[in-house]
Amino acid sequence: MQYWLETLGCAKNQVDSDKLAGRLQAEGYGEAVDPALADVVVVNTCAFIEEARQESIETVLQMAERRRAGARLVVTGCLAERYGSELAGALPEVDLVAGFGVPVTLGRKEPKVPSFDLLNLPRPPARAPWAYVKVAEGCDRKCGFCAIPSFRGRQRSRNRDDILAEVDQLGVEEVVLVAQDLASYGRDLGSKAIEGLVRSVAERVARVRLLYLYPSELTDGLIDAMGETGCPYFDLSLQHVSGPHLRRMRRWGDRDRFMARISRIRETHPDAALRSSFIVGYPGETEEDHDQLLAFLEEAELDWAGFFNFSPEEGTYALRLPDPVPAVLASERRAECAEIQDGITFSRRLALVGETVRILVDEPGVGRSHREAPEIDGVVRIASGVVPGSWIDVTVVGAEGPDLDADLIAAGAA
């Protein structure tokens, strides 16, 4: 018996897929090289915004066409959890809609959804020199635009020892810690514990990276802990910078508070890399709000930033707000932001030409320094002869968009 697992969405979904793969392998399934050869095809979906939902539906239909006769099609993940019964009725091609799990006994005529906890399932060893590790599930925040708490539930932090055991088992050089609200890890267990966790993981791997940090939780202690690991990479979930507009979004912060945090980071870690994401077109966003965001981008000079049009989500606070922003205007604002940020990103990459950086080789010809998170940022391109998993020092010789070209200086294990 063989399975094919198609994953959509964020890094947290990729971890879920790894857990599902481990479960399937424990049940005796092998991984197929092509969905057309699989006995079971699983699509792990995303439902964060409308665009993601559409991609998930299209992928399910594509897999339905590609599967061989007699193969079963299972839909899991956020779309399945959020729209389970509705999705099952709308997609007769699907054999099972299974929320956040897949059946233990897929071969039965009427499989049942198991009661296992995906968060704490074992997973196979990593295939790359790096891996995501999810440290918590769910979120206790009530951001106006986000429906995730409604189907992922409240925050559930994992036991620290279980996390460290998973890190040991993965056998990687870099661990990327992820959660819906990463900096709040441990709060539901009685105390915030992210700083200690970061230091413990750093004792086991050469590089620890954190994604999805709520800005109010980025304390001086956490900034110091991240710097101690040798990976001063700060992914701050800002979403906007106008104070009144952030209140409408039910978010913390404003331009001055964000700049103060960024200044503190750069004073402590001059070589820090910063990333953020922003929503444009949220109800009530004025031209003044938008101008503040443009000015902030130019002042902050973030290394990386992503911009997203507001997506109305069922059950969220934002649906009750007046003053919707026309989609065309939101797209124009998004394009303005992206144009400014693209220029800043390229300038910051160009400034690295002539510098010596230490990179982890992910695959032949491709590596990353502390400035590049896997799968979302640029890369460092090198000669293809270096073994993946190696740590090497290189000299940056050129920049092309988000990517760098570099020449080898020396190679060696970390």
C-alpha cells in the first residue's frame, strides 16, 4: 500500500503533513513517487483566506483526476476542519473529509476519523538539513481578520521534553520553531517559556530560527535569547502600523512602538534580519493610514515583507465593521507597498556584496545564511559541488533580486 500527501498553506501545515506521513508509515504505507500510483491520496488544505481556499479546492479536484482507479481521496487540514460537512457534500469526488487527522484504517469501506493528537505524533527524520518544529497549536488572540481560533481552537503548548525529543530525532542542522503565536509558548501551561525553549534547542542544533512573533511579546529577554543562538532573524507579525487602524484590527501597537522594537534589535544585533507581513484594505483603512504604512516601510528598511489584501472571513469581527475598502483600491495599495519594499530588499541584498557570510547548504548549489528563512526568503547561490548539510563560509559576489551569488572560502562541519 502506498500514499501520496499533498500539502498547501503555511509551515505549520507542513509539520502536520510530516506527522500524518509518520502515522501512515507506522500503519504500513509506503510513500508513492507519483499520486497516480498511490492507494491513498491525502490533501492537507489551507483555509486562511479566500485565495487559499480556492487553491485547496482546485488541488483536490486535480488529485481526483490524477488518482488511479480504486484509489481513495482524503481531504484533511484547515479547510476540512472549518467546512467539514459542507465540503463533503460539495465534493462527491472525495472519499473522506477528516479534519486534522486521517483514518487509521484507510483500507476499510467506511473509515472513521481517529482520536489521535496530531501535535504530538512522531514524524519521520527530515529530508533536508533543516526542519519546522511546531511547539503549540491554536491561538488565544482575537484579531479582527482571523478565523483560525474558531477551528484550530485555543492555544495548546507542547511539553518541552517532547519538543526536544522531536528535535533530536529529526537529525537536522537548523530548526525553525513555529506556532500561531510562538512568543506566547507555555502561557497556557502556567508561564511563558519561549526563551528557555530557544536556548534548549540551540544546545542541540547549530541554528534556531523563530517564525510568527506577535510584537508585544518580543521582550528584551527574547531578543537576547535569539541573538545568543547566532541567528538574529526576527519575523514580526505587525499587520499594519497606524495605531487607530490596528485598534480596528484588534491588534496591539503602532508605528512608534514598532520602530522602538526594531531599533532595540538593531542596536543589540547590527546584522539582524527582519521580516514582517501587512494587510491592506481592511475595513476603515484610510489614505492617512496607508500613507503611514508607506512611510514606515521606508523608515524601517525591513529585509523582507509580504503584503496581502484583506479577505472577509466568516465569523470574524471584521465582517461587522463599516467602511469597506474597494478591492481595486486595496490592490493598488498593495502594489504601492510591494514596489517600495522590493527596492528596499534589493538594496539591502546589494549591500552584502563583498561580505563574508556563513551558510548552511540546503541542496546542491543553494544555501542560506541567518538572513534567509527557508521557503519564504531569497537564497545564496553557490557552486553545486558542496554536500547538503555542510556549513561553509562564502564571499557574496553579486545580488539578483532577493538572491545572492557567492564564492566558496572554506568548508567544514559546524
